[in-house]
Amino acid sequence: MSLSDDQIRRIARLARIAIGDAESAEVRSRLNRVLGLIDELQAVDTEGIQPMSHPLEVHLPQGQPLREDKVTETDRRAAYQSGAPAVEGGLYLVPQVIE
């Protein structure tokens, strides 16, 4: 897939990016390279290949070792909230901005 100058201008407008005519050619070239890489990836035959949940599964057939699910830090909420101007029930109170 190759992008046209009109498509580049539309993408820039949607992204709220100001692109001049000189920059447009460079941006088009870069985006076309990215789209070319995507086309290459989509052309690869992946029939019969199981998806991996983690890239390390190739090196660790037994799966990614997980650490034990336990609390490792103490509750420091009161210490963190001690510097706040207003706290109630463990929540920070802020001024109302929308009526």
C-alpha cells in the first residue's frame, strides 16, 4: 500500500500536525516504509502456528516463571496523604471545577 499526498495531508490534519510540502514527501516515504513492513508481516504464512502469550516461551517451554502473589510493601497511604491539603476517608479532596 502506498499513500498519496492527499492522504498524508488528511492524516496530518486528523493528527493536528502542521506539515509543509517539503516535509510531506519525507513523511510519506517513512509511512510507506512502515506500511511495507506491515505488508511483509501479513504475507507470512502462520497457518498451524500457536500464538504465544509471551516471547520467552521460545526459550522457556515450561512457560514464564511467575513470582508468588504476596504483599511486599506496607500500606503507606497515610504517609503519602499527610502532605495533601484536604483528605477525607482516604480520598484526596479537590476543588469543584465543573458545575
